[in-house]
Amino acid sequence: GAADATATIGKLREQVASLKARGRAAMQNLQARNTELEARAKAESAGLAAELAAAEADAQAAQGEVEALRAASGDSAELVGRLAAAQGEVEALRAQAASAAAEAVFVEAAGA
């Protein structure tokens, strides 16, 4: 009986040791997997942060382009105004020249 009991205790000790070893291996696998997942999450987070920074830079560049276009359209409106004023001046000078020419013809006719 005692020999059987000793053999049974020996088997139980082997099973306990085996379970402990499997438990340690499983814990190490979980820790390794957790470390891997954390590293992947950090990498994805860094990637998303880089994408966000790039998107913000694109938005700022687009805003700059919009402001430049607004300024250019303001400049073109000012140029259109200046052109209209210059055309008005040209028309006024033409009218004055025509009037002067008519006056010269009238004076010439009166003098003749």
C-alpha cells in the first residue's frame, strides 16, 4: 500500500510540475502577445498621428491657397476698377479732342 501511495504521490507531483510549467509557458505567451499588441497599437497610433498631421498641413495649405485666391480676386477687382477708370479717362479725352476739333473747324469756318 505504501509503495502505491508513494507512486501516486510521485505521479501527482509530476502532474503538478507539468501544470505549473504549462501555466508559466501560457503566461509567457500571453505577455509576449500583449507586448506585441501594445507595440502594434503604438505603431498604429503613431501612423494615425502622422496622417492627422499631414491632413492638417494639407488643410492649412488649402486655406493659404483660398486666401491667396481671395487676395488675387480682390486685386483683379481693383484692376478692373482701374481699367474702367482709365477707359473713362480715355473716353473723356476723346470727347475733348472731338470737341476741340469741332471748335477748330467752327473757328476755321468762321475765319474763312
